[in-house]
Amino acid sequence: MSTDPITPTKIDGAAPAAQPSPALRSPAGAPTAPAKAPTPHLPSSESLRTAGSHLAKGQAITTAAGMAAPAVKATSQTDKPVPAILVHSGIDVLRDDNFAPLRDRNVAVISNQTGRDSHDQRTVDVLHTAAQHGEIKKLVCIFSPEHGINGTQDSPVASGTDTETGLPVYSLYGDHRWPTQEMLKGVDTLVFDIQDAGARFYTFIGTLYYAMREAKKYGIKIVVLDRPNPINATKVRGPMMKDGVGGFTGVFELPVQHGMTVGELAGLFNDKIQMRPEDLVIVPMQGYQRNEWFDQTGIAWRDPSPNIRSINEEILYPGVGMIEAARVSVGRGTSTPFELVGAPWIQDGAALAAKLNGRNIPGVSFSAAEFVPTASEFAGHRCGGVQIHQLDRDAFDAPRLGIELASALNQINAQELELKRTAGSIGSKALVDEIAAGVDPDTLRAQWQPDLDNFLKVRQRHLIYAE
């Protein structure tokens, strides 16, 4: 990894980091004074939105007899009132700047249902209208990530046509994982606007990395419209990805919970990709504070994927997702995905809950549960296991939960648990081997801390918003 990264261009609008950053340097590398953050432009009352969520229909959870679910402390809606829109995402800042980086450009956009402005218009439509009004030269095509342009598909996605604009939509989660030269014909600028989930193995940041790599290959400019890290951008936790085991879900050496926004990740990725400064433009948010949870930003909630339907599920996802490949159900096909862990081979959910509660994992507790998922692993089969109750999200450490779950399940039934399949999500084969050998989770966390400390130093250079 380079120690002197190429500095991307940024559109003004973000509070400067606490320390001088390469983001505040000219392309020639000469330091410049940090830009003063402008007063955020607040929208009219008609455009105000509040965060929300919904739960899809699915198999109800039943707790084991005598195991009452503990009272759950409110994590946001009660303790921390949801504000009117205080944060303007990158698309709002780009629009208010009259699309300056896109003038006279032939644009393709990588986006989905989460790419929307503060008026709830799709970024695709905002750019399409801008092209019609001559503010940009042309919107050529659309690229969609995993789950498709509408975020509803839970399988490989075919290319097609956008019903609103009539533009071609090229899938980057089907036959291709990145734009091909043929798809990019007539394009000189890519725009990326997708809401990330804050976990290393969520594929949207893999799509960003590959898009940047291909943009450099073909001499194309890329404009990254920043959005919040929904699970708080101050929390950097978990083991690093090593050994190249991650594939599409581990394109860069990151911890499980990286604590960065997509704009900051673009700058970090460029340490390796080395795009020219003028070809990487990051449009920061206005009014964003990195210690905010998504439901404190005032930006409207939209499910980033079919199985993350609430902020609670998104907070649990980096931990529970670490073990999903190990032949367990994580509640996909129920009304509460990532709040459940189970399998037909778990015979005593109460014993598993007691084991996990005995580990005193901050911010969560466990109760025995039985459920029948209607999709994914063990669809149609009754699963014994646990329900995870989120008590205090500020104290919660998701990757610690993941390691504790892996350890507890390995102790219960190592033969049925396919632990080796989790190397890509946990981060390394060596760590998986240690879990299988019965090494205590506290020892494992101490072992990965030096790598995490080194990552924090690299991360600091790319922060846009003050800690």
C-alpha cells in the first residue's frame, strides 16, 4: 500500500478532518488551508423526510417455554428523536453546485433504490433531467449493483431497461462484476451513488472498487456522491481481511466494520488503484457528523437489500453476517433477518442462549427461539437457535458478536457447522482454524488488535469528516 496516496478532487461541503489530510492538498501535493465548511442548505418543509422502516411478512418467532424475551432499550426513536433533514448527501450537493463536475460530460450512473436526493427523487432521474436541461451533456446508461436497480432481487440480476427513463441498465451482479469496455462505449464519466451498509463484505463497496479500477483502465472520470455510514463511522472493529480470501466481498484489506463512508473508501481504494487526481471526484455531504447513526441523519430509510429492513438489522449485520456461510440460518425468509441464528441441528436453543448470555457481550442479549425460514438456508425446515435482542447500540461490538457466535456454535456441534466456509467473511483461514481449535474469543480479539491499529493510521489519512 502506498504511503503517499494520490489525492482525489473533492467538492466543498464537508467539515474538515481534525488533522490536515491529503484530501486538502492540491494535485501537485502542496498543502492548502483546510476549507471552511459552509452552512448546510436546508430544504423546504415540503421536502422533509424522516427515517423509517418496515418488516415484511414472514414466519413468526416463538421463544422457548419459560424464556421471556428481555425488555429492549430503545436505540434511537425514543432516546434520540429523529430530526428533520440535517444531512444533505452528495447528490444534493452536486445538484446545488449545478452539476459542475459533470458539465459537458457523457455520464453513466451506478445506483439503485437508495440513491435519492432530499426530495426523494432518484439520482438516476435527477441526472436524466439535468441532461434534458443541458446541465450535463448526456446520461448514457445505468449500472445496477447486487439486488438490482430497485433492490428487490436476491439472486443474480439480468441487464435490462429502466422503465422511467428508457435507458439501458447493465447489471454488475450477473454475468459481470464490473463495467466492460463495450458497456462504457460513449461514456467519459461514471457517477456512483449507492447507500453502503458499513460492513467489509457488503458487495456495494466491491462494486465501487471495481468501477474505479475499470475507470482508470479506460481513462474515465469517476464522481463518488457520498452518503452516511449507517452504523456510525466512528466504530472500527473486527479482524482484517487477509490471504485474498474475500473475493468480491473482500476486494480490499479492511476490518469487518471499517468506520468509513463510501467517499472516504474511494480515497482509500485509490491508494492501490492510483487514478489521476482530476479523474476521481468525491462530493461530500453537508451537515454530516460521523458519530451519527442513520436514523439521526434525517435521510429517509430505504432497504439497502431485501433482507436488511431496519437500522437494527443493519447494526447486527456485520456480526451475524460473519457466520452466515457456516450452514446456519440467519433469519433470511423471516420477518427479522439477522436478528435470528439457528439450524435444524441446534436441539437446545435455551442452552445456546445461556452460553452466549454468559459471555456478557455488551449491548445485546439472547433468548431461545424456533423459526421456519421461507427462503435461503434451511427454507421450510424448523430451526432451533437464538433471537438476538439489541439493548444498547453504542456499546455493541458487531464483530465480537460474530466471533462469539462462531465459537459457541463450534462448541455445540463442530461436525454440522461448516466453519471453513466463513474464511471470506471472517477474514482469514488462520483465524477460522483458531476458532475451530477452541481458542477463546477474547484471545482472538487481542490478536487482531495490532492489525486494526495499523489500519486506523491508514484510515486517518482519508477521513473527510472530523472525528
